[in-house]
Amino acid sequence: MEVFRPYFRLVRFNHNYRRLWLSQIVANFGDWFGILAVYALVLNYTDSELLLGLIIVVKMLSFAVFSPIAGYLTDRFDRRTLMLLCDIGRGVVVLGFLLVNSESMLWFAFFITSLQMMMAAVFEPAKSSSIPNITSEDELVYANVLSNLSWSVIFTAGMAIGGLATAWLGTSAVFVINAFTYILSAYFIYFAVIPHIRDEAHLQKLAKPFKGIIDGLKYLKSRGDVLRPALAKGFYEISLGGMVFLLILISENVLLTGSVGLGILYGARGIGTAVGPLTIKGWFGDESKWIMLIGFCMIITGIMYFFVGLTVSLMAMIPLVLVAHAASGANWVMSTVLIQKRSPDEFRGRIFSSEWLFFTVCESFSVLFAALILEFKLLEINTVILVMSVMLIASGIFWLLFVAQKEKKYQQHLNFTT
């Protein structure tokens, strides 16, 4: 119980973080509650694995394409106001799924998904950039671990409840509930106080959007200590995005368990993502070693998914998926905290949006790669997982040999100068 005391204290006494955290819980629940209904909408009118993969690719690429301007907006304008507008906008937009009632209207589902993700592209860096402004340095790691833990629990619950709701209530009811969750999220953000740290000189530098975007990219390129954690999630998704997508098809075509098997595997994924970050403070408290640990996390995830590709047993897959995503969850929190600590507030929105840009592009191509291989029947599902798991292990080895070595030199320089 002692290990959870800092989290209880954070939520109890930091009112602004609590409100932002509650908004995240509600909005994330709506996201995962509604995603299976979107998949069901596509599968109701087509059995194409490629189209199912494309809806995921559209989500990610829409996020990616809008990320540069989203980062500029996050650094230029009040982040609390931006989050409010995004939540209200998403609450209205998801109701557009109600108009998709035939195969000829499927294009509109892709369009609505794109709009939804463009607003998410603003919301996510605004949220991540705001956390250091409403927490102390001691609270920062706990705040990010709690956010990640909450995401994991809500992911598991939202997927499970969303699957049941889609089957029992139908997709239309699910989309209405999803819209309501965004409005409730906006309610919590409305009562949060999030400092808007901007002086006249800073606003002047951001007067021209294009220049502001370029300045952000130049800053990121010039700061290797910030660039390294900003690349971590994307490196992971080069392979992991496709493998997580393949869990959908494994449950359908290999395990023959349908949504039940998918719910169990995604539940294991969610639990793993929750457990991994909880180990950071206890076992990996030395932040100077985090970049190196990220490489080992990639290798662990790759090994676990390699064994997923070798088995056809649901019971065997559960612990493998859990451990794989415990490692990926630890990576997520470590890289996020390093960015928050190493980047100044005036650039933080653009840095997080650049991170999301790389992350979403890598995930999109990973999913598209897996979907195309299966669509043209070049390899079997299990074989594709084996190939992509080896790619992730190779990414982890590359990270240790090159990226972690640059971090080691940076840490030695810090120790020398201090």
C-alpha cells in the first residue's frame, strides 16, 4: 500500500492535476469505448483486412499531418482553452458516425475519424505540456505514471465494455455515449487552473506560424538530449503498431475466439501497460540510465511477441502480451518525463507534437505494412508477427549501440561540468 501513497497524495491535494486527470479518464474511456464500434461499422459493410487496417492508418496519419500546426497552437495559445475546444469539437464530430448506414457512406466514417484525430493532435501535446506546469518536480514522475496507469485501466475497461455495448446496444448508442464523454471531459478541464506562461517576447517569436514551426524543429534538432526521448515511442511503433493490429486478426482467424479473445488479449495489453510504469520509481530511479533502459524495453517486447507468433494458444499469449506491454508502458513514461524535464515550456508543445508526428507516422506505416502483406496473402499472420518482432529486437539493439551511447557521452559531460 505504501507504494501507492504518493499517487493518493497527488490526487488528493493537487486539485488542478486531479481535474486534468479526471478529464483524461473520461475522454480515454470514450475513445476506447467507441473504437470497437468504428471497427464494427467497417466490418458490417466489408470483410476487407486492408480497409480495417486503413481506418487505423487514417487515424494515425490525420494525427501526424496536423501535428506541426498543433504544436505551434499549443505553444502560442492558452492550453486549457485549446483542450476545452478540442473536447467540445470531438463531442460534436463523433455524432457524425450516426450518418454511416450503408457501404456507400463508409467514406464518411474515414472523414469523421480524420477530424476527430486532428483535434486529438492538439489535445494530447497540450495535456502533456501542461502537466509540468501544475505539478512539482517531485510529483512529475508520479503524475505521468498515474496518467499511464489510468490509460491502461480505462483501455482495458473501455474496450471490454465497448465491445459488449456494441453487441447489445448497437453502434449508434455507443457513438452517442462517446460524444457525452468528451463533453464531460471538457467540464473537468473548465474548472482546472493551468498557468499560461507567455511573455510578449515569446508571443512575438510565434507571430508567424510557419516560422514558429520551423523554429521548433530547429530547436529539437539542436538538442540531442531532448531529441533522444522524443524518438523513443516512434522507434517502438515501427514494429509494435503492426503487431498490436495483428492481435485483432489473431483473435478472429487463429484463435477463432472473435471479440472475446480480442478483449482478453487487449486486457492483457492494458494490464501490462499499467504494471510496467509502476516499476520505474522502485527499480529504475536513476534517470540517467533511462535512455539505455528504453533499448532493453524494445528487445523485451520483441522477444515476447516473437513467442506470440510461435503459439496458437490464447492462454500462452496472455502473459506474453502482458510482459511485452509492461516494457512498452515503461518506455512511454520514461520518454515522456525526460521530455518534460529537459524541454523549456515555450518549446514543449512543439516538441511533444513532433514526438507524436514521428510516433503516428511510424505506427501508420507499421499497420499498413502488416495489412498489405495479409491483403495480398504474402505471409501468414503468425509469420508476419515473427518478422515484425525480429524488427523490434533489431531496433532495440540499434538503440543500445548508437542512441544510448550518445546519451552516455551526454551524461559524462554533465558530470564533468558539475
